Amino acid sequence: MRIPRFYDPQTLTVATEVNLSKDAIQHIHVLRLRPGAQIILFNGLGGEVQATLTSAQKRSCTALINSFNQTDNESPLHLHLGQVISRGDRMEFVIQKAVELGVNEITPLLSERCGVKLDDQRMAKKQQQWQKIALAACEQSGRNIIPVIHETEALTTWCESAEQATKLTLHPRAKYSINTLPPEIKRIRLLIGPEGGLSDQEVTLTETLNFTETLLGPRILRTETAALSAITALQCRFGDLA
């Protein structure tokens, strides 16, 4: 049986007993774990600890940390996804699966054809929700470094960033495919547009800022399909997916 993994932001020191976080307590009760159960804890700073659950009360749980493992499941490719926010639960789905696939950073974007309109307060709540989704995806996938979910930006602002990386955007009639990109790439900024695509002005901007239009295949993909297909292809080409 797979040992349950929980994120807990506190310092995790071998041979110490710790009071677990509220989120970890909730998960422990959902799984109906009892004292003596083996669990894995990680705090997002790298590595993980093996621990034994020593108490499981309604509002408090403790665990004894037994050992530390410097487990590293991070890809050699640093991938920053710029994803225009999509409707419904599609954005949550993209974030969850992108984290499972090894993305390091995600920036939600607003574009001319973005169908989502939220005020600052609701957007801040969304950002917190997205970060929790990323945490849960790390728990599930075995990652010990938590990807950053940045605050929402305008697409133009994100594209103008001076970050040193290969900049890619998808286009069904592009001259280059992922397999024809130079093999030495280590950092990528991947731009994924909205359901209605990028506007002419946004396409012109990406060209001016040296984004490479990249061919993923002959078919037009939905925004969430495009994001996850591109991430998978990039991880196969430059990362750690076989």
C-alpha cells in the first residue's frame, strides 16, 4: 500500500515529535489513519521525512519523525507556464496536471479574449485556491518542491518579462516543432492562449518579443489540451519523461 504524503510547512527534524497542520489533520481523518500508521511529510524546501503517526485526535494529530530522505523528483527542465485563465474548472485542471507533469512556475494571465472577469478580491481567492491545488498535486505526485502560482498578470506584462529563457507559443502553422528546437534548452516560458486564441495585436507582440511559434500538431486543440500536450512533449524532449 502506498504511504500517504502530506505537506506541512513547519521545520521537520529527525527524532522530534511534531503537531501536524490543519490541512494534514483533515487529510489524515479523511483517510481514517490511526496511531502507528506510517506517513511521509514534506515542507516544500526539498526532501521528505518518514514519520509515524503517534496520535490522531479530532482537532490535533502528532507524528514522530524517523528519518530524512533527500528525494528529488524535479525535472532538469525549468518550465514556466503562462496560461490565460479559462472558464469553469478548466484552469484548476490545468494547474493540477501541469504540476504533476513537473512545471516549476505558473502565471495566470488575462488577455483580450479572456472570458473570465473577476474583481481583485475574487482573484486573490482564486490565487489561493490554485496554490492549494498545486500543493495537493505535489502530495499526489511525489514532488517535494512546490511550484509557485504567481499573481495574475496581463498577458502583455508577462510576455515583456526579462527572464532568461526560451520563449514559446503554439501555432498550428508554425515552422518549428518541439522536436526541431535546439537540444541544449534548460529554461522555457510557455505561453498558452485562451479559448478564442490570441488577438492579432498579441500575436504581433509575441513576435516582437522573440517568442518562437511552435508546432504541436496539425489539429486545433482546446486551451487545456494544448497546455498539457505541450508540457508533456517538452518534458519528453528536454526533461525527464521517457
